[in-house]
Amino acid sequence: MYFYDACGDTKQFDIETYNLGFTDLVYQEDFKLLSSETLVQPKPASVRCIYKVIKKLDNSDFKSELVNFIKNNPFKKYFINSNLLSKKEILTQLYDVKKSVKFHFDADVNTFLLSKRGFFKQKVAVLALMRFDRKFYFCELIDADNVSQLEMFDYKKPYRKQRQGMMPPKLALFMLNLLGKDVKSVYDPFCGTGTTLMLALKNGLSFKGSDISEDNIPGSLENLEYISNKFDVDYDSNSVFQKDALKISSEDLKGISSICSEGFLGKPKAGNEELIDLVRESDNLADFYLDFLENLSGKIESGFPIVMTFPVYKTEKRLVFMDTLYNNLKDIGFKQVKLHPKHMSYLYSRDDQRVLRQVVKIVKV
Ligand SMILES: C[S@@+](CC[C@H](N)C(=O)[O-])C[C@H]1O[C@@H](n2cnc3c(N)ncnc32)[C@H](O)[C@@H]1O
């Protein structure tokens, strides 16, 4: 049994859905449209913390389990966490444990600290008392957001294009995860600075990437080289090339079993655009993506998965979704796949953003 915990919000977790380190678990359930109609869409969450249950407890007294664990599993340091007890309460409870077993512990658990103190190098263990569904569990942390590692795919990468907006590495990882466990190779036909490709490389997927802009090819390769050196992983420099995504050929798709991409999201927005202009832009982009998919349609097999983000423009009164794209998929041989029991897609956004991203999975029929 496993739990997922984001800032004390604990949920039971199905380890089978956990692939590259991200899941489709949702920690912020409701996203409301700004118009009078209320459309609820989930926001994607990164994995904050995944706990494995070591033992179900009869009450909140986890001291003997803790002592057992420490005796059998020597680590440099133990972090103790709980979604029930405060830091002070943990310290008080552990006061007498310290008499029976010698250990260094810390009740300040956050992903930055974990990373700094060596959790990802297996130097420290994180143990927790979790309360879930009125029951108590003694748990061990098995994975968490590796914040300092994600920085390398973000503002620390050598080739960046701030002006174009940077794809958050969390989002890229989330999207790669949505491709499914069986996918071994991926193509990003709008590769930009190569965020998706860098994460594919780091996570052992073979990949290809292309972009219409000439500059982005050496730029992406520079970023891939950086990841290759950091994590000691190899890639083929011929796998990134210049190409208009509307002209992808069967040759380009050779050896590729999926597409994962944040494509062109439209021109940057000032916030004072007229609704009618945003709708027009959204329709034009929908036509562009329909052409893109139609070109692919004859060149890929049935079931071929495509995970993409499409823009959603925000005005004061409403959100403009690319409905014309979704409504016309069937005509060109594709269908949208449900990503959540109640919803087709995810919205990825921050409050201050004028362009939101809709994460969508499409498959060839
Ligand atoms: C938001 S960025 C892509 C981010 C990228 N997927 C990543 O993982 O970092 C959009 C990219 O689409 C490219 N683009 C726009 N129109 C294109 C087209 N027709 N064919 C290929 N690339 C295109 C732009 O040059 C830009 O680099």
C-alpha cells in the first residue's frame, strides 16, 4: 500500500500508474471557469512525496516501529514526518526514543532539504506517521520531487529562450508520463530549447526532436550535451534536426512510437486582447494543429499516442479553449483519450498566466 502526500493532503496511491516519476494524481481538484458556467477541470500535480506503508498501526504510537526500523536500516540520518503531528509533537514523542537508540533526526521535511541532505543518493531515510481514512500507518518515503534536479532542465540549462516562455520541466515530465509505460521512444516536433528531449534522455527514452527555427537545433543539442554529461547518458546528435512540423515524413518517424510536445502556443499576450481576436487566433491555431495531425495520420499505426499541450487563452470573463480542434479530430482519424475518470484533459496554469496549457492525449484510431 502506498500514499501520496502533497503538503499534508494524503491520498492512497496506485503504484502501477507511477512511471517516470510523475502521476496523474490531482491535488488541487477544482479549476473553475471564469464565466457563469462552471466547468471543473483538474490541474496536474507533480509527485510531492510517495510513501510506502511499512506497517498499519493500532494507534498513533509509532515509536517501537521507528526503533525497529533504525536498528535494521542504518542511514546517516532520519527525517521524521507526519500528516498528523506537528514538528513540535514529533520532537516530544521522540524524546524517549532517543534513550533506547542513538540516531540523528530532523523533523523539517521538505523537498529542498531532502535533496541537499542526500535522500536521492540514499544517504538519509524519511519515515512518517500517516493518518489516512481514520487509520494510522508507519511509512517510509520512497520518492519525492527532486527540486534541485529539475532546475537543470529549467533556468540552469545552457540554452534558454526567456522571451519565448520556458516549458516547465515538471510539465514535460508529467506529459511523458501520460504516454504510458509501454512507450520507449518519443518525438517532439516542436522541440524549442529541448526541455522534453532532455527529460526523455534522462529517463532512458530514445528520442527525436525537430523545430522550424534553425537556432533551436544547436541550442537543443547544447542542452542535451549538458544533461548527457550531468547524468552520464548517451544520445545521438543526429536525432535533432530542423523541420517544419507540417512536413514530417515517414522517415522522420522511423523508430518512434509516440509524440510528446508542447507546440506553438500563439503570440505572447498583453492581457488587453479582444475576445473576438483571441477566438480567431485559437481557431487558426486549431487549423494548424489539424493540418499537423492530418499529415501524421497516414504515417502512424493505430493506437499511436500523442500527448500535447494546447493553449487556452484567458480573458476577464472566460477561457477560450481550442474546441474546433477537439471537434474535428474524428474526421482525420484520431480520438481524444480520457486522462482522468471525470475529465478528458488537464489544465496547467499559474494564477498570473494569460495563456494556460491544456494537456491532451490523442490516439490514432
Ligand atoms: C513552446 S516552444 C516548444 C517547447 C518544447 N516542446 C520544449 O520541450 O521545450 C514552441 C516551438 O515551436 C516551434 N514552431 C513553431 N511553428 C513550428 C512549425 N511549423 N514547425 C516546427 N516547429 C515550430 C517554435 O520555433 C518554438 O521553438
